[in-house]
Amino acid sequence: MLSASVTIDPAFVVGPVRPRTFGSFVEHLGRCVYTGLHDPEHPTADADGFRGDVVDLTRELGVTTVRYPGGNFVSGYRWEDGIGPVDQRPRRLDLAWHSTDPNLVGVDEFMRWCAKAGVEPMMAVNLGTRGVQEALDLLEYTNVPGGTAWSDRRRANGAADPYKVKMWCLGNEMDGPWQVGHKTAHEYGRLAAETARAMRMIDPDLELVVCGSSGSQMPTFGDWERVVLSESYEHVDHVSAHAYYWEEDGDLASFLASSVDMDHFVDAVASTADAVRAAGKHDKRINISFDEWNVWYQKRAESRPPSGDDWPVAPVLLEDRYNVADAVVVGNLLISLLRHTDRVHAASLAQLVNVIAPIMTEPGGRAWRQTTFHPFALTARYAAGEVLRLAVDAPVQETAKFGDVPVLDAVATHDPETGGVVVFAVNRSLTDDLALDLDLRGFPGLRVAEAVTLSNPDHTWSATADDATSVLPQPNTTAKVADDRAQVTLPPVSWSVVRLEKI
């Protein structure tokens, strides 16, 4: 058995646990919206056509914010198509995913869904094929109480009160040549600054996210952030980060170390933003909205969009079926996001339903939880108070992509109000149990309230509609506390949470 030790001290605070860390993402892509969120013929559908079972699972997942309507989709989207009488809305080609959007769900429907699910909407504006005026029109529609053309249209469409959307993304992945309206860093940075300046003339208290790189593998990574922020620094609050390229490709050890890559990504973006801050002699600090992240098997057939004359509505796209190892990695990526809570102020697991998602549905039928649902839900439920920086001593495991990587990765949160401590940990070892010792002398008088572990001897097990419960997080009975030290054994390829409470 391997062994590792962690020292936890209340003095080493990284920052607060931010509710927006537990955001998600809904895009008009594949079956995310249609037959995912919206399925009027479903037995649980409400008067708006939204599936009640998906709303319930969204609440159980602990999602706090939802980014909408894209994604690549937003760069060709005309938001006006999705308001007013549904039977009068136009069908449009979606160039991003070679599909047809019937516009049955638009701004008003999405806002009503957010209210049902208890989540904060996070809107993206189209800076691909559109620009400043269209962004202002949408902001007027959503946030102005009344007395103007667009706000009165909203009221006429049934929403007397403004939606008061606080957080806005200024476009999406504008560094990517796949993006409709792709721009150079100078072009986009200038447009983003102009849009942000104008939007703040309506509401100076908005939180605005400028597009960072769509992956650290992009040839423009780093320089893109530098140029864009040099143009827009004073007008925005956050820079986005997107990353999907973690997938198991026969190298399980490297896959389990994916959070090392996320750590490097966040550190690089934060360093670049701080360099622009110093060069421009700015007072404020730009933080990170990691508003697209997940495991995504991009080489699989389900990730290839339709082609030719085939422009279907809600095709099966990006419907990855996640296994136990995928769930361990998702839990580890959440550890990384929490560890960087001083700079990562928001994050969005992409996506919520059917499309690389923790929730899956059948059209008109069942809904179920994928393996990745569980570490997200438990982290969202139990992370509270402050994130603590840990002192970790652990053996290393060799990986082809990242070199020697500690077999243990962990983060802890401390709730000053209750005195409780929660430890989230992964054992990346492929074969060995890990005996974990937690030094709790900074928190005398704790006991184990609960310890659960997600693992399985077959790390390739995946949930299905027929069997979503054979492998679930299970009580870890090895957890114990004595003399202000806690011990717990973590099986290989596992994610665990240990909750400690005051005696």
C-alpha cells in the first residue's frame, strides 16, 4: 500500500468557495435543449414543455449558473428569432453544428427554465456575425424594466419584470478558425471593448467576460490573452478559459493527471492578465471564468456533425458515455478549480444534458445520472466557507504527458461558521491503495461525519438508462480520527470526499 500525508491549517486560506464555480452550460447543440431540457410530449413536461425530471436532476446536481445559448452556436445566432409567438418563429440553419434550429426555445423560455431550476442565467452575445447594437438590444430586452421598444416587447411577450441578467460573455471562442466570424486578437479585443463600453452605458454594474483562448494548445495561446486584454482591460471583469482535450486514449496514467494541465492553464492565464495589468498600470485585477470544461472524446463518431444536405433538428451529437475513470478526472478538475478560487471566479461544466453531460435523457422517456454527475453534485453540496492551501507529501507516478505526478491530489474547505472541514481527494494510482494521513492539529476536536468514495475494479464501467446505480459513491468505512489526525484508505483510480465535523 502507498502512503501520503496532508497538513491542513486554517491560516492558509486561498479564498472563498465561490458558488459560481458550480455552473453549467446549455447550448443549442444536439439534444441538449430539444429532448433534453425541452420535450413537450414527456410525461413530466410542464406548460412550457420543460421536463420536470431534468429540472429535478439539475437541482440535485447543485448547479448555480447556466451559460446560454452557446458556445459555437451563439456566433451565428439571431436572438430575436426566439421571442414572440412560437408558431411564428423562423427555422434557421445553425452553421456551427450543421443543424436546423426551430427556435422553439429562446430567451424568454430559457429565463423561465432558470427560475424553475433555481439557477442564475449567464448570457452570451453574438460577436461573430453581429456586434454592438445587437448586444445592446438583447440587454435592453432582458434588463430594462420598460418604456423602450425592446423592453416593451418583453413585457408584451409575458415578462413584466426584467430578468436582471448580471453576467455576460462577449462572444465565444473568437480565437478559433472554426468560429463563425473568427477574428484576430486585435479585431476581437477592439470589438469586445466597444461592446463592453456600450453595455455599461445601460448598466454599469454588469459583470463582463472577454474571450480568452479556447484551449492552451492553440498556437495563439498567451499572446491572444495579452492582446485582447490590452484592448479591453478597463472594460471587462473576467477572461474566459476553455478546455476539453482531456480524454483517455490508452494512457490512463496521463488521463488521471489531467488536472495538472488545468493547473498550468489557469496559472498561465492569470500570469498573462497580471502582466497586462502591470504594463497598463491598472488598479483592478482580471479574474478567470472557466466557462467551458469537461472530459470530451472528440475522436468518437458521435462528435462528428452532419454534413451535406442533412441539416437535422436536434441530432445525436457529442453524447459521450462516461465511465468511472472519467468521473475521477471530473472530480479532480473540480479540485483544481477550487484550488484556484483566488483567480477562478466562475466555471461552467459543459454541458448540462445529453451533450458531454452528467445528465442523459431518452426522448419522451427516462433520464439518468452519468458517473460524472456524482463528484460534481457532492462537491457542490459540501464545499463551503473557505478553500485551504494544503501541504501534501505523496509518492509520484510516471506519466507520458506530464512527467512524474503525485498519486494524491486534494483540496480542503473550512466553514468558519460550523468549524467543519471537508477534504476532496483522488488516488491516481492505477493499481495501489493509498493510506492517507490528515494532520488536523489546526482543527482540534473533529470527528468523521461522512466519508464516501467513487471507484470500481473496472474503471471502464459506464451508467446506462437500464443500470445507473450499480456503481455509486459508497461509504468509506476506513475513515477515522484519533489525536487530531485522520486516516482513510483510498482505492486506486478513485475520488473521495471526507467530511469532518466538530464533536
